Amino acid sequence: MGIATNVLGILKLATGAARIGRGGSTVDADLTTLESGQSTLNDSLTAEAGKVATLQRQVVPLARAVRVAMTGASSGSRGIMALDNAQLDNGTNDHSLFSKFNIADVSPDAAVRLDYKYQDASNYTDFYVTTGGNLRYTAVVGGVTVFDVTSTAVIPAVYADGAILSGVSLTRETASAAGSAAFYIDASQLGDAVSITAAATVDISNTGNAYFMGTDSVRSECSWFETLRYNRALSSTEALSLAINGPDLADAVRASQVDIVGGLDFTSGWTDLGTVSATNTTGFTVGSGNSGKRKQYPIRSSPYITRLRIKGTLVGTSMQILNWSATEIYGTVGEGSFDRYIDFYHTQDTRGFYVRLVNSGGSVEFDFFEARNIGITAHYNAADAQSDTGQVLDSSGNGNHALLPARGANIIPQPEGLRQVKATLTWSGDSSAKYLVSNQDILPEGAEIERVTAVIEGKPIDGTLGDSADNDRYCTLEQNTGLIEGSNRLALSERTTDGTNRELLWTPSAAFTGTIKFTIHYFVGEQ
């Protein structure tokens, strides 16, 4: 409308000038004609503006990024929680932690825990924003501080009330070399890299749960967008790419903080399929008559990179690690004791490596092999949050789904369409009732269950699924006595809840030893 008014003003100025030169009646008639045309132009502009607005709504349905807004609580609550899992430990690896969030003050009154895995006061890792505005990362194992590093610069005040992608990329220390930590804010390094004193590499693992944007008792006031964990140290170029483009495809495929497969018997030789991870005090010796040996291993996914760790002793020779067809050398190991990491890329479905001794007459004794996929070990995004009190699905593929706090969190905007609850439950010879995920409302108010799938591993077992107060509210399975080992579609007796109890509880019909993997799909009506 403003454009149309300006056009009319220009037209009036033009006709005013014409009056001076031409005379009143003719010019008045011209002005009437022009104003009539302007009215038509106004209508056209208004119609076009409406079309543009409609087009914008269709092309960009959500102008704001999906986020989880959380109120603060200094006690009696918690942050976003992921239950303890070996994939959430950092082990002896280089690693990186990144979190995208928004806080009102980058020098907060209380520290904001971005990534906090806590077993007890003697065993924890803590990546957080300090009250002084720095980023700090601490690891404590067995009561001993492994490292405690702080950014040499503070977060610029301009980042207050804005979305921040913050991170730390850590190269582990060894007995012979210092480690280092680089902190990042969005696409820029925050201050200088911080050195970590050379020392024996300690396994940074604990049995505590992981918490994001809070602790086991504190919920930080924030808007949370994303949390990522890597089992490698990102370079400054890679941190820049993450800030601009998101996770790299090579990292986005299921990475492993634990061995890909487990349990290799070295004494059985190198011909059988097996694992590439084992410990054996005597090892399997490749002697002078065995200058070339292959070890093949199955794998659960198709990663781009695998990190192979080999440890052992070479006598009278050096050794090469090659690809399966022995056409590409991944690395060479010299005579003597060795403990080496080799990263290699896969271009085939069969994973394997080839060991070749360079000199005949020499031998190698292996203590163990480890092979792990390198990349993102955990990835939580607000777009994968299912409800205000429900799960945040782990998009790394490792299935370590997180859970929003029981109160104080709000997904903006609310997700639409089909949503999920995923849970894996295990029994050992008992029939105890178990909550799916947690004793909190993992389903939102108004949830209507579409289907329930249960994959039973161990032996066939019947049971009952329902909310915690009325154990057959959603579906009763006592009538379904034909459940099989494998995938089952469970019958529903009631699709909706009574609105007061939105937990889900499973009770086996008899003592059971095995695992059941549940997937529940549901809709939410208009709110």
C-alpha cells in the first residue's frame, strides 16, 4: 500500500505542474482519470502482495528454526538426558563436543552445562560456559583430573540472545606428546589452542548418564538446538564447515565409540570371519612362512572411515597394513614394540585388511586389534524431539535416544504428523514391569497411538502394555498369545489416553529372559 501511495503522490505532483502550463478544466479531467487509474493500481498491488504472502507461506512454512525452549530450575529437575552407554564415553580417543544453543547472558550467573556426563564427584566430564564467559572442559577419572582446559578468550557479548554453535576439539595427550584443546564459537576459534601436559593416555569413561543444557538436578534457561559428539578431533576448517553446512556426510554415518564387533581368538588363525578386537597375552604369531595374511571382519553399517588400532611386537622385520586386495598401503610399522592408529577408507561392502611382513624370517606377535568407525557417535537435534516431555531421537544411528525433562521444556514450533517412542527393554529370568524410556509422560496430551511394534529377541513372550495407572488403557496383549520371536504388530484395545497418565509400562506374562525393542507411532490432534 505504501508503494501505491507514493505512486499517487508522484502523479499529483506531475498533474500539479501541468495545471500551471495548461489551464484548470483540462488538467482536472486528466487528474480524475489518473486517480481512477491509481485506484485500479492499488487494487492490483494489494492482490499481488497477497499472492506473495501466500507463496512465502508455502515455500517457507517455518520461518524459525526448530528449537526446545527451556525454563531454568536450580534444583528438582534436570537437563536433556541420555542414559549411560559406552558410545557416550570418550575413551582414549581424540574427540570433539559441539552444542548449538541460545542463552540470555554469555556471562551467566550460574555455569551452563552444555555436555555433562556424571557418575560421581570422582568420575565425570564437564563441558560448560563459565560465569566469566569462557568455555571450559574438564575430565576427572578415579578422583584424578585428567585435564582441565579453559578458552583463552571469552564469548563476545554480541552472542547473547543469539544462537551459538560452541565446541571443543581435543587431541589426547600421550606419554611422549602433549595434547591440545581448541575451542570454537560458530565458525571461529575462541582464543588460542590450550596445551595438555604429556602423560599416559587415560580412558575417560564412567557409568553416569549424559546431560545437555543442565545436570542431573539443574535445568538451564536456554533455547537448545543441537548437540553432537565426535570420536575424532575436528580441525578448524572442519569446525567452520560444521557451522556453515552442518555435519559432513563422512561423519554422519554411524560411528562407534566401542569396537565394531567383538571377540577374536587369535590362536585360530586368520582365515575365519571374526572380530578385529581382542586381547591375548601370547597373541597369534605370523612367522617367516606367513608373509601375507588377511583378516576379514563383518560390520553393522557402511562407514566411510574405520580407525584400526594395532598393538604388538615385531622381530627382525617391519610390517605393512594394506587394503583387502593388497593394492594400497595404509601404514608401515617398524621393528620393535608398536601401538599404532591407522585410519582408512572403505570402498567395498567387505571390510578387511591385509598384513604383510617386509622381510622374510621375521615375525610379528599381536597383542590386540581394535577397529572403530570414526565420526559422530551421538547426534541430538531439536527437530527430532517428539513431544515436550518425550524423546529426542539419536540421529547418529546408534540409538541412544535422549529424553527431555519432565517439565519446563517446550518445542517451538510443535512437531506435526506421525511421532515416535523408541525403547529397548531387557529381562533376565523375571516378569517385572518396566517403563518404556522412563517414569514420565513420554506421550503428549491428546496422543492417539497408530501402531505398536515389538521385536522380541530370546523367546516368544506375551505381555501387557498400558499407561502406569491403568495397565490396559492403550492395549492389552493377554489375548494375543501368538506373539513370536521377531517382529510383532501389537493389537490395540484403546488408542487414546485418559489424559492424566501418559507413561507406558510393559509387563511380561511370565518370567522372561531376552530383549524387546518397542517402536510406538502416534499422532496428536489439534491443540
